Amino acid sequence: MDRRAAREGVVALPRTVPLYAGLFLPRLEPSELALAVSLAGGAGARGVALFSLNTLSAARLSALVSVLLGSRGDAETRKREGR
């Protein structure tokens, strides 16, 4: 996942239109999937869309859950701390 691609999409869209980064699962190892989700969020994407779900292995699902729960936990911490 190239963070620049997600950022360019976010910038090109009107502010009222969210961008969801498309991720093609067969091309991503579990660690790459977690990184791609993090990079998309860091670039301003509202979320991700996963393609080819029949290849969603237990390892990929675990990586996805880890990064999503980690992101939510970080956001909740920032909110509690007033950041």
C-alpha cells in the first residue's frame, strides 16, 4: 500500500466525500495487511474495503483485528486525555 495513493485520493475528493482504500487480500501478507490499514488511516482514509474475502485467512483476520483494535484503543486514549 502506497500511502501517497490514499492521500492523493483524500485530497482530490470534496471534504464531504470519504475515501475508503481498497485492499486486494491475495497480494498482502498478514503483516502487510496490518501496515496497509495503518497507512490508509494515517493518510486520511475513512476506512478500507477488502477485496477477495475468500482469501481472508485466520492469520490475515488476526492482523486486521489487531490493527483495528489498536487504532480504536489509541483514539479512545487520545479522547480521554483531551488530545
